[in-house]
Amino acid sequence: MIKKFTLGDPVNTGAVVKSIEPSDLSGFPFEYRLDDKFVFRFSMEKSDIVYGLGEANRGINKRGWVYESWCSDDPFHTETKSSLYAAHNFIIIGGMNTGVFIDYPSKIRWDIGYTKADEAEITVGGTDLDIYVITADTPREISREFRGLIGKSYLPPFWAFGFQQSRWSYPDREAVDRVIDGYDSAGIPLDCVYLDIDYMKDYKDFTINEDRFPDFGSYVAEKKKNGIRLIPIIDAGIKAEDGYDIFEEGRKNGYFCKKSDGTDFEAGVWPGVCRFPDFMREDVREWFGSKYKRLTDMGIEGFWNDMNEPALFYSKEGIDSALDKAAELKGQNLDLGRFFNLKDTFTGLSNRYEDYASIFHTIDGRQVNHLDVHNIYGANMTRAAGEYFEKTFGEGSILMFSRASYIGAHRSSGIWFGDNHSWWSHILLNLKMLPGANMCGFLYCGADLGGFNENATRDLVMRFLALGVFTPLMRDHSALGTRDQECFAFENPGELRDIIQVRYRLIPYLYDTFKKARDNDDLIFRPLSFDYPDDKIARECETQLMLGEECMIAPVYEQNASGRTVYLPEDMTFVRLSGENVVKQELKKGVHYVDVELNEVPLFIKKGKKIPLCKPALRTALLDAEGAEFI
Ligand code: GLC
């Protein structure tokens, strides 16, 4: 059952597709306080689990930390961060069999047992919001009801389940060709190569650097003939440059976000000073969405939307005040307070509160300050693209995923989990985000495999890939200046091929599992506690997940480990998959140490269940799903 409570005059975020009559707040099932904020609390028994918050930091069980819904451009996903790129305001309170979705586009503070271990206090930063309270018998049912409320998840094309290679950047045709040759010569399957910001001319959206990618359309067609799709990036900021047609059009038509004095807001991103389309407006979304046509006309069938929190490196005002401060302090003896204040002024130039506060949007004819709607900016950029694609190409034709997101964007795109690190702990962080993202409708998702920031080791890449084998988005991506991270770049690439081949063998199964989850508003990945609610070890398990109706996954996540300890909540078949090899072992319910070689993908299949495994192929288009054997 879903109950809706409306306070004040909420912004229509587009998150919900079902219309529900609001109830009176007197029926709100939590203790609450309403002044200039809306605060409610609930208590938790020791064994209660709180799930949710989608793409968020820390555990599957969100207890014991304080989270903040605030889409953040922050590449350091350390344990003590409260916000990442997304604002997914949905939790399931296990003990109460209750789900809560707060449809509110600005800051929400989720103190889930941080201040008091047995109490959660949720603070919504304003008083115009909708809250949905969902009750059902199980967390899975709650999640299903919620998904019915927010509408069907985005469906990617089939080839988007293939393996994808990215890096910041492959700056020209030769670099892209080297990647494809590297994969083909090593016999490693591949379907997509990514074009990061350097394919553009001076980082201008919807342009191509013709010196480095001459005759782009023919090049895209030539790659596609070889079964490879090129996937360009699109950033939120538009370079402010006279003569650049997108900028000129946006300026002339008043499409950019404003400042309080009515002039266009400006801030620096990759191209230097940019203006920012006011994606909150339908006419602006239509305009921006239609620009993707320039690339689809050249044969492009997939995109990733980036920097759409939006990320602001600096503003003129920020730089000026920092320089003034520096000038004022020049020659002075800087004591602790003054030195660190000066330092923080410069390190704090990016994504400054004052800059966000100076942005204004037009929503339904009203001027709205950015702070009040920050969390739906990126989602609306993606909606602009998604709506254009759906209208022009129909469902399931274009690959699209975004960095910033809000619930509702799950109908038009997938997400990736942003700039992680080549850290062992980030394998687990990736795993822990999956059920939450699924609960919020984001089925097509994944992390940068191998880790984005800093140098990866071969074994880390292999263990990361062995988890990525199961995530709908399977993409290896790494940052500028990091060591080569393509599978063929490491010694004995045949062993990395063994892992990618397993992915291709599983694609028919994974695609089918994806489709079922989408059609039934269900999860691809579930915490073990969803399936074994009375099993204490399963309830507390944060390193394994249920996959579909048939499987459990348990990746190796520690360096120099020859395997891992795994908990089986029932008898299962342990399967080690590597290239075309399949080694099976029956295991009883309980704790086991299982050996997993670096080139093996561990998988656990439930008793009485079978999954299809087809022959590997170099491209998804060459897979023979019909000829699959069942294991
Ligand atoms: C951002 C993105 C990253 C991309 C980089 C350059 O950091 O998150 O994936 O490679 O920008 O475009």
C-alpha cells in the first residue's frame, strides 16, 4: 500500500508516474516536526536493517552513518563521505516493513543511527515536498511497489551488454584503432570504445575535432562494420565562445541559467568559461536533446552524460575573491588559522556553495534558486537526451547513462558510479551499491572497472572485472595520466580474455534477467537478507549478492588472496568459469573457503536451477544464444 503526504507546494520533479491522492499528515506514521524544515524519526531494533539510498556510500545496510542527498562532483569516494553523484531518496526500513520515498529536489540529511545508534532522524531541508510511505510484507515487495510508482526502467540496446573499453582519453583515430587492434589481436571480446572529452573541438559539446577524427561519420561506420560502437561523452556546460553555434543559440533564446540580475550564469569547466542550459525548462530540454542528432546522424548510438551535478571548477567571482584574499595576505606571517583559510579558499573554488546559490532556473514560469532544485539538474539533462532518443528511435535503441541522477531519470537512462579509485575497497563499494541502485529503478549501471583514479595492478583489474561480468554496464575506464588499463595492456592477456569471455557466455542469461527485472519492477541484485530473512549470517552479509532467481555472486576482493570465504545460505553448486572452462562443485549450506584463480569468475547456482551458457564470441552480434548449454 502506498500513501502520499504533500507538504506545501512541491516542485514537480518528474520522479513519480502514478497519481495518488495525498493523505492528511495526521496519518503520517512517524514522529515528526515541521518548522522551516521537515524532520521525522524512527527507532530501530538492534537487528533491523535499513536499505536504500541507491548510489550511495558505505554498506548495503545503511545504518551507522549520516548521508546527505546532494549530487556531488567528488572523485574521492572515501569511507567518510556523505554524498556521491546521485540523490536517490528512497529507503526501506526492514524492521517496519516500510519504504519511504522523499520527493524533494534539494538537501536531505539521513542520520541513520549516526547520532543515536537505535534511532534514525531524517531532515528534509525545506517544507515543500511529497513523501510516499509504502508498506508491504517484505522488502522485495516494498521495492516492487515503489518501482510501480516511479515507472519502468530504461532499456538499453542488447549490444550495451558487451564489454566496453574507455579511457580519458583516446584522443584520435589512431588511439581508438590501437585499442580495437589490441583487443582483436588478443582475441578479447569487445563491443564499445569510449570517446572522452578530447574527441571534441576545444571541449565543445556536439563538435568533432576534425584534425584528430577526420571524416567522423565514415569512421564511425567503418568501426560499426567491425561490430564496434563509439560512445562519445557529452558535458553539461556549454563553452561561452562567440561563433560557437550552440552557445549562440542558447544565448539568443535565453536558454541558459541566470543570475539574480537576469544575466547568464557562468562558471569554468573543461573548456574554460561555460554557460549552463536550464534543463528544468521543457523548451530547453527539447532544444538540447535535439542536438544529439548531430552525432546520431553520424552513426553514433550511445552517449554518456557527464559533469551534470553540475560540476563547476570555478567562477570569476570565486577566483577574484580568492586572489583578493591572497593579495591581502601577501607578505604577512600566516599563522595556522590564516594559512589554512587561504589554502581552503583556493581548494574550495570548485563546486562552491556561493556559486550554486547564484544560479536561477525558470520552472513553470517561476524563478527558482538552484539550491532548491540542485538534485534534479543532471537528471533533467539526461531526460532531455532520453526523451529525444525515445521519440526519434524508440525504446531500446540508444545507450545512455549519466553521472548525476535523481529517481525518475531511471526511465530514460542508466548510471555509472563516477570517479572511483583503483582501490581494492572499491570492488566491494561497487557491489554494495548495486541493490540500492536497483531499488531506485537504475538497472543499467556499473562502476569504472579497474578503478578510474590512480594506477591499477593487473590482479585488481582482474578481480574487478570478475564482478563487472555480472553488472549490466561492464566498462573499464581510467583517468588521464594513469597507466594503461586495457585488458591487453597487462602481461598474459589471455587470462584477462578468460574473464571477458565468461561475460559473453553469460550475456543471454544476464539480458534475460535484466528484462525480467524491468518488466516485473524487480531487482537484478538483491541483498542475501531479502531471500533469507531469518538467517543471521545471510542478513549481515555485505560481500555477496543474489542475482536473478538462480544465482549468488561472491567476488574476490582482496589482494594476494587465492580465493575467499563464502557463506551459502542453502546448498548450491559452486561454478568456476574461465574462458570455455566450467568447473563445478556441490557445496552444502554453510561457510566455505573457495579457491578462485585470477582468471576465474566464481558463481553459485541454487539447487534445482540452471542457467544458459553460450559459446563466447568476439562481439555480442556474433553470440549464438540459441545454441546455449544449460549448467
Ligand atoms: C569526469 C568523469 C570521468 C571522465 C572525466 C573527463 O571526471 O567522471 O569519467 O573521464 O570527467 O571527461
